Amino acid sequence: MTSEIRNKDLWPEGRQKIDWVRHNMPLLNSLEKEFMQEKPFNGLKIALSVHLEAKTAYLCEVLAAAGARMYVTGSNPLSTQDDIAAALVHEGMNVFAWYGATSEDYKRHIRKVLEPGPALIIDDGGDLVSLMHSEFRDLIPGVIGGCEETTTGILRLQSMDRARTLLFPMMLVNNADCKHLFDNRYGTGQSVWTGITKTTNLIVAGKTVVVAGYGWCGKGVAMRAKGLGAKVIVTEIDPVKAIEAIMDGFSVMKMSQAAGEGDVFVTVTGCKSVITGPDFLKMKDGAICCNAGHFDVEVDVAALKEMAVETKQARKDITGYRLDNGHTIYILAEGRLVNLAAGDGHPAEIMDMSFAIQALSAKYLVEHRGSIPRTPGKMVNEIPEFIDMEVAKRELASWGCEIDTLTEDQRAYLYGDSE
């Protein structure tokens, strides 16, 4: 099967990037050594659609070391790095992705990784699973199961499962404690602001930042904005999360009110139409909008284009839209995932934990094939606690940190003699 990448000669630059993150991902290091001996995926085809940058590439190499035949694409046209794609092809993997892929390219590349008939699917946003069920249903009996990385993807899976249309088991990686507590909060919090500041070259201190959504990702974005010296406003639809945001020291209001207050807007809800036409009309001249949710539907860029009397490229990854009231609204990275479309994504150490959960969850699916129910309506599976604990213990060990354990007497006191 012939790979589809932009330029195979870029592989040395990609190799350099992969080697750098590999040096800073001790959990995947340890799993790679174990997997090379155990070969848990020996002869199995794995279809993977995750943001195609260096950390993802190293996960692919770990899975390949475990015996898998890898079929790889990217989960966002603007997050694929062509040198990384070339490096994976140089290592003998099947890669179908390039930066700036059109919608047609993107869909063709997804089809290419599914056509061989994967036994396992590692998805980021749910596009692989969705297409598998719509165009490759005849291959579904050969699928052992899959893993989903994102909140957005999990929402799609749960919707399919409620409708009894999800036909193979999926592990909800994003729900694991060692994923959402750290990746979503600290990873998103840091990488979003790295992407924004790198792209704009503007200071955050003294500005008013509006964060739409106060889930784990929103908490991280708001916390980092506060740490950088910004005044933070949170918008929410969940009254409990709104109370949490207030008690964390942030102002909470409707987007219709916040629109006139903010200098920088970051959407991180997983929903669509969070910032719309009426909101743009209320914004200050020079307001900056960006998205940290998976799909480019949270900021209504299409509506802004329709409203604009002039459009200009203000800077790489920054488009300005001048409205008839004279104000210019700036959109970063076309409204796509700003930390990846305009940056390198989460730090390596954070993705080390998330990808360790991915690898161990895929191994769990293989080891328990036949015993995990394939019952319509019961196809979504939480990550077993022992996987979370294993990842946490490995992380602490990599830091040289030891913690206490319960004595038998303490265990009996807490859990009773039966424990």
C-alpha cells in the first residue's frame, strides 16, 4: 500500500523532532521495552487518526514495536507536520496525511487507513469510527475495538451507543483520571497559551480573556490566563460549573455580555455556535478569537466572513475581518484547534501519560477480546482503574517519587476484614 505524504525527503527533520520527545516521554520508553518482548499486537492492523506531530509519531513507533502494522493519518488538516509524516514512512509505516489537506484529501486519507481492515482503531474526535460505520460496515466484524482520545469524540460515541448504532467496543480514554486531570487541564492550559502568544506576539497581562466552557480544558485555560496576568471571564451553560468558576475567582456571565468585555476569546466547549454573528458585532476593535475545542465549529467563522466588508491576512495564522462598524475581529488558525493548528500541541510529558493510557487500553482490548460485551447500547467502556493506577505509578517512579501505602491494619479499618 503506497503512502500519501507531501515530501518523503523531509524525514531527517521529523526524526529529530521524534527523538527529542522520545527523550522526554519515559512512560512510553518503558512500555516500548516491554512491548518489544511481549508483542501484544503481533500481526494486528491498527488504524490511527490523531494529530500527526512528534508525540503521536512516537506512540506509533511504540505500537509498531509491539508488532502492529500501522496505518496512520492526522485528525486535523492544520496539525499534520509533513516532516513527521515522512519520518514514519521512512520507518516503514503506512501514512496518509499532509498539512493543509482539503476536505476531500482529509476524507480520502481516513478511508485509506480503514481500507486494509483494522483490528484496532485509535481515534481523536471520532472520524475514523464514524466512517467505519458508514462506509466500511463489512469490515466491522474484524474490529476488536478502539480507543477515543477526546471529549468531543466521546460525546459522538455516547450518542451512537444510545442509538444502538455503535457496533464494537470503544475505550473512553479521555475519561481516565490520568488523562483528563492532567492532559486536559495542564496540557491544554499551557499549549493553548503557547499557541496564542507564539502566533500573536502579544502580551496577556492586563487583557480581559473570555473562556467559553469550564470543563477540565476550560479550567486549565482560565488558570493559565490568570497566571499570565489577565482578567478572566467564564461563560457556561452548566450552573454547577458556573459556581465552581466563581469560587475559583473568575467572573461568570453570558456570552452576549462577555462579547463586549473581552480582548481575547477562547472557546473550549465541544459544542457548536458558541460565538456567533451578534457576538462579533459587540466585540472591541482588535478582539482576538480562537478555538481550543476539537472541531472548527465553536467560533462561527462562516458567519463572520459573511459579515465582513474586508478580509486580510494580518500575520501567519491570523486573519482579520473588518465589519461595517469599523471594528476588525481577528481569528487565529481559521478557528481550528489553536494549540495544534498554530503550535506543537501539548507538552511531551503530558502526552506521555495520555498515550500510555492509549497503549495500555489497546492492549486491554486485545487481551480481553471475546469477554468485552458487543451488545448494542453497551459498547462504550470506561478505562479500568488498574490502568489509571499503573500509569500514575510509572509517572511517579519516573520522577523518583515514592508514596505511602496502607498497612494491613489501616486497610482493615477502611475497608473491613473482607478486604
